Amino acid sequence: MGVAAVTLAATATGAEVDKRIEKEVVVKATLAEVWHAWTTEEGVRTFFAPAAKVELRIGGAYEMYFVPDAPAGQRGGEGLKVLSYLPMEMLSFDWSFPPSIPSLRDAGARTWVVVTFAAAGPGQVRVRLTHLGWREGEDWERGYAYFQHAWDTVLARLERRFASGPIDWSAR
């Protein structure tokens, strides 16, 4: 099912609004390297977060710990799951809100993210990220604005990871 089909299915419930964040980057790496970066704990630690729990299976964990030493519930993307995947083509997972938006984070509000991977020429991979499942309301708008910027940062780090090596989280 493509992103459009997923969006239509979600909006048919009336709960979500037809709004999405769409980002894209071309990475100088092989498809296998980029897939590994997104779908393994070792890989996500090279660009996404300093610690993680990743279980590549439907319903498996897809948790990013941006502040690994923080108390449970404040470390980052906790309690998140893999929704679906097509090896070397697509990964989708649910996503929560940052601690700076406690009304949604504490309520367990979730959106979802679809990341697709495609060859973009010799030694290059096009990574497209679509963030869906938005609802109406002031805090949802704050979350949307937050992730518009946050996904730019994540994809820039992915690109940098393959251009100059893994992120050194200890230097941050």
C-alpha cells in the first residue's frame, strides 16, 4: 500500500486531517548501507540518536533515545513500534511527541512515519520521509512545526553520516 493509500485509509476515519510532512535526501551510499542505517540499532546510532531499540518485525520496537540517561518516558521516542516494512524499499513506524508538548506526549498521541528507499544512480540512494496522522488543534500544529525542522536535522545527519562518518554523540 502506497503512502497515498495509507493516507486515504486514515482520513476516512475522520480522525486525521489531510496534512503531511514530506522530506527527501539523496545519500551517497548503497541501498544496503542506508537500509542498515534505518533498521538496526547499530545503524540508527550512527545518525538518528545516541541510543535505540530496534526490532525489525511488525510490532517490533522502533525506539530512539535522544537523551538516554533521562528518566523513562523522557528519553525520546519510547514505546514506538514498526508498523510495516518491505526490505530495502520501505519502513514505517509510529511516532510520538517531544516532552516540549506534554499534552500530546502524556496522552500517548501518535502519528506515523513512512520512509522509502530507492536507487538514485550509481552509489546513491533517494530517501523519502513522509510523516502522517496529524489531527487538528493548537498542540498538533506545534508538533507539526517541530517535526518540520526535526526531520530536516535527521536527514541532514543521515547525509553527513555517509559523507564523513557516524555522528560522535559524546561530542554533543
